[in-house]
Amino acid sequence: MVAKTSTTFEEALNMTGFGKFNFLAMLVNISLITGMAFEIMSVAYLVPASACELNTTVFQQGLMAGMPLLGIIATSHFWGYLADTKGRRKILALCMILAFLAGCASALSPDWIVFSVLKFLSSAAVSGTYALAVTLLSECTPQNRRSILVASTSTIYLAASGVMAVLSIPVLQLSFSYDIPLLGIAFTPWRLLNIIFAMPCAIGAIGVYISYESPRYLLSIGEDYKAMEVLKGFFVINSGKSADEYKVGTLVLGEDTGKAAKGFWASIVSQTVPLMKPPLLKNTVLLSILFIIVYVGLNPFIVWLPFITDGVMKSLENGKEDLKFCEMLNSVKNTTVTEFQINDCSLNKFAMITVFVISIMIAALNVVLSCVINCVGRKNMFICIQVVSGVAGISVGVSDSWVASAVCLVVFVAGMLNFGMLSAISVDIFPTYVKAMAVCVTLMVGRGSSFLGINVVKNMLVNDCEMAFYSFGGLTFVGGLIAFLLPNENTLQKKIPVDS
């Protein structure tokens, strides 16, 4: 059989098959996203657990908890640029190493200021991890399995919070204290938990270091020989055959690779400007808007879910089963506010168990949806989830039954599944030379906007609970309508054949 003289990248990638390599790549992806999730969400458990030892006020705890968002906003654009110019694998390994070092160092913080700075640094290090990990995975996965794997990555992120809750319960119940005179601190359970939360970053760094670079990236920068060697590696691992049996000759990327730029700032501009002008401008704006809607509309309710659950349970304990959902929250408003104003260093076990159960349920649902995404289509799936979630959010404030409202709340929160769906769409819309930058920028916009949503939702839950669900549920519903403007699956395949 004569080797082909010219083969598109997608066809060459499909010829590597789907098997052991893709399974190993997914394991690496799991470690990367888990490391990112643990570092970003660790403050939800570490801030209250460290309050007594660090003597933090409510205001200081709020600043500590906000550090991950600031870190994400500060460096997402930077990591996207580096990944598009220096390679996905190198930058991911660097991100994980820096996050591990800063994460472990924060366990030795003598005060809340040092802790905040180190958490800012660790979160800044992992801010681009999700986008880069998804990009690397998509560029190493055959077209017919890509959507399933990329969409399923959000399962890891969704389940991470539940896993952290489970880890927190036994660790924080330990009672030990070892003085470290040199640092002027005592090593206590919350510090141990901090180190445990940082460990996935170390595992992720090792995994991505021994992995292959994206063959699509190598081809886009003119490293045709290296790209071919990587594809042969995929083929050998998946098929168990000799590399000589991989019958591919010349590789053709089949997309615009952009113009080379000299110098750091010139390169930054060359990676960013294409996103801000036709033909990519429309998709950049559209995806940024949708990321904002998903994060602002849904993420705040994930953050305040323990607060909501605690309020409802206290109302039930007081025998107020006949009240509406929001009335139950309002009935314990004064008590809750008082509790938040004191340094209670214990974590609510029921709240953590609730977070675990809901996280696992949503993660399991994401697995199911990921398996049928090719049949339904990413765009249709996104619209359906967004609309159903929005209606459920509005219904929380409408229903007279607190049980029905609680069910609707879970369905509403499950709309976070669209984080993965939207990421799957993002990696297909943009060409390779700006792909990582585009995904990082749109994610940064969404995550940055959620900071405002978190503060607004908390105030509304206390002062105007029904309006919180009406407005944010309505925003989520509108996001489903806006999603009709996304390119169709067939359109993507015609316009951007290398990524659909």
C-alpha cells in the first residue's frame, strides 16, 4: 500500500485510532483539572477552618475567599498567549508546578495576608489550566470522540467540590498541633488539608510532563516532522502495531496559522487582535456573553448553596414546614447573620454532605449527557440545559411548596453543566493559532463577572430572595435564547473542518 502524499490533520488523527493512549490522556486531563479545581475552591473550606488560628474577621475572610477570582482574572490572558506560542504541554507543566509550590507554601502561612497572597499566586498559576487542558485533549482526540471527552471534562470539575467536602470531614476532625518555632505557627489539621488539596497539582505536573505535545500545535508552527512523530506515537500505543504501518505522508493543517510576530508584546497583539476583528469577532463576543451568563447566573448559587441549605434546615428544625422556600430563608435571617459575624471555626457537616451529594449527582448527569452529545449536538444540548435551568430557577421563587422549590433549585444549579458544553463549543469555533488564547479570554470574562454575581446574590437572598431567583433564573433562560446565534454543527464542519 502506497502512503498518501497529502493528508489533512483531522484524517491523520482519525487514523491513529481511539484506545489506550486516549485513556491515558484522559487520566492526565483528570489530574490537571482536579488540581485546578482543588486550588481554586480550597478557600471555601480553608478560610473558615483557619479563622480561629489566624484570628480573621468576616471582612478579612471575604478577601481571602476572593483571592482565587483575582488570580484567575489577572493571568488567564497570559497563559493563553504562552500556550499558543510556546506549546500546551510546557505551559501546563509550569502551571502545575507553580500551583503546587504556592499551594503547599500557603499551608505554612503565619497570617491571613500571607495566606491571601499565596492563594492568589496558586490560583493565578492554575487560571488557564482548564482551557489549556481541554485544548490539549481536543487536539489529541479523533473527531468522532472529541465532543464526548471534552464535554466530560466538566464532570471532573463538578465532582471535585464534592470530593473536597468528603476529604475535609475526616481531616478537620483530627486534633493535633505541632509547633514550628521558626515560622511562629502551629501545624494543625487545616494546614494538612491545605497540603492535601495541593497534591493533585504535583500529580498533574508529572503526568503532563511525560505526555506528548499537541500534534496540531506542532503542525501549526511548522514542526511537521515532530507532529508526524507524535501521531505515530498515538498510533503505536492505540493499535500495538509498528509505526511503519501508519500510512500517512505529508500533513496539511487546513486552516489559517496566523502571521508570525517578533517580540513579546507583538506576539501578545498578534494572538489577541484576530479575536477582536472579523471573522472571529462575532464568535468572541457571543461566547464571552454566554460565559458571562453561565457564570453570573449559576456560579453564585453554587457558592452560596451551603448558606441556602443551612437556612432551610434551620427553618425545618424550628417547625416551619408550611412556609415557602424563600420565607424559610427569611425566617432564620437574623440568626444566620449573627452566626456569620462570629469566628466559628467548625464546618457544617450537613452542608458539606449536601454539597457532595449534589456535586456527584450533577457530575453523573454530565456523564450521561456527554455520551449522547454527538447524537443531540453541542448547540442543541447547550440550549436545552440553559432553558430548563432558567425555568427551574424562576420556579424556585414561584412555588408554594418548599420541597418543589428545593428540587427546582437542584435543577437550576445543574445548569453548570453548560460550562463543559460551552467549552466544547469554544474549542471548535476558533482556529488553532488563537484557540488557547480565545478559550482563556472568554473563560476569564465569565469568571471575572461571577465575582459581582456572588456578592449581588448574597445580598438578594437576604433582602429579596424571590427576586434573586426571578432575575438570575431569567438571565439563565435568556442565555438559552441567545445560544441560538451559535454556529450550527454543520456550519462548523464546513467553515472550520479541522476542529469540528
